[in-house]
Amino acid sequence: MSKLYCLGELLIDFQSVGTGSLKDTKQFVKNAGGAPANVCVQAVKLGIDGAYLTKVGADGFGEFLSETLKGEGVDTSHVLSSPDYDTSLAFVSFKEGGEREFSFYRRAAADLHFTPEDFKDVKFGAGDVFEFGSVALKTEIAAKTHRALIERARESGALVCFDPNLRFNLWDGEEQLRDAVNEFIPFADVVKAGADELEFITGVKSEEGVKRLLSSGVKLVLVTDGSNGAKLFTDGAACACGGYKVKAIDTTGAGDSFFGAFIACLMHRGATRENITSLGVSGLEKMLDFACKCGAYTTTGYGAIPAMGDKITVDKAVK
């Protein structure tokens, strides 16, 4: 059976109780978070065999995160513990409509200091998928680890998926973030980006930005646009889903749920680097539609992982 390997940050999301700014919030609820981790959990909920690769601090927060992923059915044998660094923390407050305000605590984060040696035992197969984001690319050693695993995945024929997931306040200026993202895009087969992220990354708007990604070697591009749904592009096909109207109370993890669901659909269809562009438009439309359903469903509950559904709950709840 093929396997999904996700690499990146694993952190505690302290989410506000009620709405308001971070300054005014008095109570927070603890949840597991980190975009690639959310992607992995959503795919596992949809029947995919998934493993997470990261490093956490040797503390209670790290133990909580590892146990949470394991409880969701994720292979945590590559979730490592470090006595030298801390577990990442993020504080999130909610505005009306589910929009968020973030404050990150990760200057000494363990997931910025994993090494290629940490994951030397990871072996990819031709039907596997490797997924990552940009948050854990900040340090050279973490970026080097990504490069090593991407090279190993591509050599084995595994599909490489990248969600830039731009977090500007974690970087030393916009150019540093743009350079990091653009270094890794040519090595990805599938890229997911928000409509606003696409313009930042490519420097041009809308479908011109998509063309630039496809010309760089990317085989399939997903462009999300919140409640407006998402669009899908390959070199020879394009389709769109207008999204689903739900009562959104927390948008945390919606894009991750969308991407995890889409990757799960690709894996169930047996997609590989060789055949992904030959999947029919009808099949791609169905996968895009279901991914949008999953993303919409996740906004109807608090937190990312606690709010995600399996196929039965999503299809039943989102019409």
C-alpha cells in the first residue's frame, strides 16, 4: 500500500475562547497544529496510510503532539524529541466570521533543527507521496533536510506536493520568504496556493501565475479562494469548484483539510508522477469537489484536527 509522508512543523495551537484580539483574549484552548500535520491527519481520516516527520521539544507539549497524531492513526515513528530545542507554540484569536490573528513562538523551535540524518531510514516507493510546506524552511539545516528527502522521493518515483502556506511574520522580510518558496517549487509535482499567495510567489495575477508554475515543471496547480472555492490546472486541463456554503466558526486548517483530501483522492486513484497529467477532467473535477467539501466541513468546528471529518461525515454534512 502506498504511503503519505509529510514533513514540517508540529506545534501547539492555543486558540482563543470567544472572539476578539490577542491583546484582549483571556482564555485559550490547546490543540495540535502545523499545516503539514493537518494535511497528514486529513488524509489518514480518508483511508490513507500516513507518517509524519518532524522534531519536537522533550517536554509535555511535544508528548501531547506526538500522542495526538498517534491517536489519529498517523505513524509517529519519525516524530523525534530534542532536549536542546523547544516545541513550537502558536497563539490564535478569532474575529467574527472565523478570520484569525496569529502570534508564533518558535525562535528555538525543534522543527527548525531536524537534519537529513534524522530521517535516514525513510524509504519512498513509486506510489508514495511526499508533502511539505514553507514554515519549516527557515533555517539552512531544515531546508537541507527538505532537499535531501525531496531528492530521495523523486528518485523513487514518489509524487511531491508543496503548499507554500505563507506566514510572513516568521521570516526576515518578504524577499527571504519568496526566495525560499521559489527554490522549492520546481521540485514539486503538485502545488497548492491561495489566490493571494499565487500573486506574491509569481509576481503576476490569476492564471498568468498558474502558467509560470506549470512552466517551471509543476504538473498540477491548485488555487484556493476561501468561500469562493478552488480551481485546478494542469498543462492540458482546467476545472473549478464554486465551494460550499456552511456556517464557518473557525477557518483554521481549512486549506490543509482541502489539500489532505485532494492528496488522498490522488492516492486512491493511484496517481504517480508519470500519470497525474493523464487523469481525466471528470475525475479531477470530482477530486476537487470532494476536497472543497472537506475544507468547508473543517470550518464548522473549532481547531483543525478536531474539526476534520471522514468521507461519511463530510458527505452527510456538506450538501
